[in-house]
Amino acid sequence: MTERAAPFYCPYCGDEDLRPNEEGHGAWECAACNRAFQLRFLGLLARGLRADPSEGEQI
């Protein structure tokens, strides 16, 4: 994993004490709230084009 993909803060509590998780690529642990989360790149969006959230599609 590159440094570009590293999160700056926990998406749940906002704390910055994050460590890579042993689960694999893109997984992180927050020491403050004891949660684990994963970063994932979904893809590129065309400018001005957005998927309808009710359809459940990923672009």
C-alpha cells in the first residue's frame, strides 16, 4: 500500500491514532474507538454523472 492511500483520521471518531490492520490491504485500526475499517477505491466517476443511490449500482 502506498502512503497516498493512508487515512488521516478515523471515520467513526475522528481520532488520528491509526495503525494498519493485519487483515490486509487497506484495513486500518483506530486505537481510540477500537474499530477496524477498510479503504477501498470504487472507481472513477464521469463529471456531472452520478449513480442513483436507490438503485444500488456502483460505477
